[in-house]
Amino acid sequence: MLADWEEHDLYGCAFCGGPYEDIEHLVPISKGGEHSLANIVPSCIDCNRGVGGKHARDPWEWLAERFPNLAPLLTPES
């Protein structure tokens, strides 16, 4: 899946902007999220483990900045 992000020039952790080495599920698998491109963002290991900038930056905000034309569609479900 990481290669799919690179095809779209998505380099860097969605939370801290650092180099990514992992993926983060926006909706955790344990809470019903799917393991699909629609539910993952690139993540560094520290942020994925919750010790980096994970909670400092909303991944939905990152996606909206990266794809301004999709911003109206990037509202997380309540």
C-alpha cells in the first residue's frame, strides 16, 4: 500500500511530516475500519505508536491540504 501513496507523490507522515515507514488506519480495524487505501495514511513509526506528532495534526486536515479539491469530501464521520 505504501507504493500506492508514492505513486501519488504522498511522501511523509500525515501527522508530523517526517519520513514514513508505516501506515495508520484512520478508523482502527478494531473499531470496524477496513484495511483499504480509503482508510490509511502514511505514518512514521513514532506517530503510529502514538509517541510522535500523531495527535498534533489531524490526518483529515493533511489530506485536505494535499488535495484541496477534495476538501469538502474529507469530513470524518461522527
